Amino acid sequence: MSEHSHTGAPSGGSIGDGPADPEHDTTAAYGLDRSYVSSLTRRIVSTTGETAAVASPIGRRPLAHVPQSSPADVAEAFSRARRAQASWAATSVDDRAAALLRLHDLLLDRQEELIDLVLWESGKARKDAYLEVAHLALTARYYARTAHQHLDTVRVGGMFPVLTRAEVNRVPKGVVGIISPWNYPLTMALCDGLPALLAGNAVVIKPDAQTMLTALLAAQLLDEAGFPPELWQVVAGPGPEVGGAIVSQADYVCFTGSTATGRTIARGCADRLVGCSLELGGKNPMLVLRDADVQRAAEGATRAVFSNAGQLCVSMERLFVADQVYDRFVDAFVSRTEAMTLGASHDWSVDMGSLISQAQLDAVTAHVEDAVAKGAHVLTGGRHRPDLGPYVFEPTILEGVTADMECFGLETFGPVVSIYRFHSEDEAVERANHGPYGLNASVWTRDGARGRALARRIRCGTVNVNEAYGATFGSLAAPMGGMGESGLGRRQGPEGVLRYTETQSVATQRLAPISPLLGMSEETHAKVMTVALRVLNKLGRA
Ligand code: NAD
């Protein structure tokens, strides 16, 4: 199917470590070499002798059989990571940043290989897979170039000028546990780990079982970029068992996935009093104001809603459109949606790819069927398209969605949007803020200042004005994450790296102690202190 070559992944031979019967020997279909796959899976810490199949939403047959880890393997991964972390923490920030910049170039050089693997595992459109490469390269460059700004020791004002010298160190947490989802197999496998490494930590990661190969190729690129291999430990297996073992040993947990699992992770971290960041679900609103450029907004809406077939935490599932432009917008949005090319293919021409699995297809189908049964209108789409790929579902626009329908407030995580008319901006803001989530929003207007003012009233961790999600997601200096049930903590920006550090304050007292001098009584000392405090305040000191 693909015309693209796999660098280091020669065609022919057979893939996976599974049985070589015709049912499993899918070499011809995927063009991956068994030794190539073995070179990837070797990275998994596993002694169980058990394997699990990695499916492909494009080819149906397993792509590979991947070794599984037990809780004991996770413990071994942690002890290897702890040993590696001790020497890594002693390296200079410049050396760590240099490795990130080498990774940046490797990602760009090896993009065809990375994208092909992402496509086999996820079924997404090639352009969506390319964005993963671009996001990771941006992440590597941003953290490499700003490393000193975040991690250098900072001198701060001491208790008394001259007498007290105070400074703040950023100390690595130790071993960070990362649990990642399947929807962006490449960027989610690395983007949170890169700042962890930069800050002097090691990582134990459990990628989602559906996208293990991409995560393993990402680990291999880290090795090639010059990170010590033991610093990045990969384990594989079911979430509750293997993910749970990570939560019970990590010095900090970074989780991306559903809100339900996020709560379980948070409880586990609370018991151990370790920190966590949780990047969770959303029901993201897009607002088209009455002064919006309707054509531009309609084009933006196709990306906002249907990128990655809607399996994107920051994609839009609720569209609120001003009365004055509603009809024009709907016409433009529907016709642009109907012009999209669909398919499960490696071709650049596909606008929207496949859903990843039968489970996703079932979930999306159930939301649409429930809405239609309760009276929603399908403006376009609404159908499974097995003729284009096993899990392809049409981009779907629903009108007339009401609060009793599942897709009104629950995350669909598929190519389905509900469109609503609004009469005033206050009403639009109120409806956008309805519900427990607060991840991402999008506002369309010809007046940027007005858009930014409105953004401040929307309870979401990121708001894009005249863009869907890419403007905030691609601005690496800007933190990204959710309010409410969309998460805790932030990736990207200073917070994205500082979460992996402990703040350590060191104060050195010079010349005089913080106690009465030369036989001075406590009472006199208190008076001297009081005078000093008043003087410092008069001088405007912090
Ligand atoms: P999920 O919560 O089912 O799984 C995510 C990861 O957690 C997987 O690796 C899984 O194996 C693991 N896991 C499952 N149960 C676990 C447990 N009890 N303990 C430890 N680990 C466990 O989520 P999903 O369905 O795979 O991913 C889709 C969800 O992720 C959506 O809700 C989406 O919005 C969210 N998401 C959020 C972001 C973000 O940045 N906010 C990004 C991508 C996806």
C-alpha cells in the first residue's frame, strides 16, 4: 500500500516474533522485516515469555507480537533506571541539551520511517502523522534552547542583604513514570519524556499496547541521539497491571489518557505522596462569532473537528455559531466536509484516516446512533465505511443535539461534532463552559483583540483564536493542559519541565547569625530586628 521506503526497515522477510503461520506472517502486507521488529522489541524489559499482538487498523492482521512485562519486570526497569539516573544527573545541562538537538535532526531525517510505522499502527492520515514529527522536533528544540533558563540555579533575595545569600536549585525528581495513549503514538511516546531527561531524570514508560512499535522506534532514536539507553526503560502490558506497577514506584507520574484512568492514577500517587500531571479528556467548544470570516472558519472547523479522525484530545466536538452567520457557516462547513478524501492509506492525499480499532468504531457509532434515535439530524456523514477501511467512519456533523443524548456532554473521541446556534456572546460563553471539562477552545472573529478578550472568559487550559488547536499546541513556550476534569498540571513551557524537578532552596548566612549578637538580650534583638524590617520596607525590598 505504501510507496514509501522504511529506512532501516527493509521490505521482505517476515515480521514480529509471533507464529509464522500464514495467518500471522504478514510480511507482504506490511513490508517490515522480522529483524527490524526484533531490534525494536528488544528494548522492552520482559522475562515473561509472553507476547501480545499489535494490530493494524489498515491491514487487520497483527503487525507484530510484542513481549509483555510483569510487575517484576517493571521493578527491574526501575532499578536499571535509578542506576542510570545517578550518573545522568551529574552530566551538564549543555550535554543534555545537545542530545535533544541531535534528536531533533534525527526526527526530521527519519520522518518517513516514523510516519510509516505510525500509519500502520494507527491508520491515521499521513498529514496527521507528520504533525507528530513536527511537534516532537519543536519540543526537542524548545527545551534544548531554553534549558538554562529553566534549570539553572537562581540567586534570590536573602533574609538580609549581604548577610544572607539565598539561591534556588532545580533538582531532578529521580525516575519519572510515563503512561501514554495510542492516539498520537509518536509524540505522546516522547514529548513528555524529553523535558524529564533534560532535567536530569530517567524514565520508565508504558506506551499503549496498540502502538508499541512506534514507541519503541522512538526509544531507539533516543539511543541514537546519544542518551544512555538505560535511562529510558520501556515496559509493555495491560494498563492496570503494568501501569499500576509504574505508579507504585515512580518518583513522579506523567499520564495522558482518559479522565477515568486519570482519577485512578491520581489516587495511586496521593497514597504515595508523589506528584503527577494528568492530561485527560475534553469536550472542546469552538465559537464562530458574528464577525468571523465564514469561509476561513469553515475550513478551520474541518481541521478542528476531523484531524486524526477526531481522536485528538484538543479536537472540537461542540460548535457554537452566531445566529447572523449560522446558515452560511453550516453550508460552507458541510460542503468542505463532503469534499474531504477519506481512507485507510499511506497516501498524502487522504484528508481523514481511519479510527484505530473496533472499540473506537463501536464507541463512535454508538454516539451517533443514540443521537439519531433521540431526534438529532445528520447534516453529513454518520456512516461506517468498511469499503474504505475496516474502521473508517465518515466525518459527521449533527444538528439538534440535546442534553439527553450521549454526545451532548460525553467525549466521543471520533469525527463527530454537534453544531448549535447562539444569539449572544454571553450565551455562547456560558454554553462553552458547560460541563466538567476544560481542555481546549477555539474562537473565530475578524477582531483578534475581541477574540483574546473572549478567550479569558472560557474555562479551558488553551484557547486558539482563528485556529483550531495547532497555534497553542505548536507554541512550545506556552503551557498546555486542562482545567476541571481535563487534567492537572501542564506540558510544554516552563511548567512542562519544572514539574520534573524538586525546588531546593539553599541559604548561606554570613558575618552575623540570625540570633542576638555579643550578649545582646532577646528583647533588644527583637527591637533591632523590628528597626531592620521597617528600614527594608522603606527601601522597597521584597
Ligand atoms: P486510557 O485512559 O484508557 O489509556 C491511556 C493509557 O493508560 C494506556 O497506556 C493504558 O494502557 C493505561 N492505563 C489504562 N488503565 C490503567 C490503570 N488502571 N493504571 C495505569 N495505567 C492504565 O485512555 P485511551 O482511551 O487510551 O486514550 C484516549 C483518552 O486520552 C481520551 O479521553 C483523550 O481525550 C485522552 N487524551 C488526552 C490528551 C491530553 O493531552 N489531554 C492527549 C491524548 C489523549
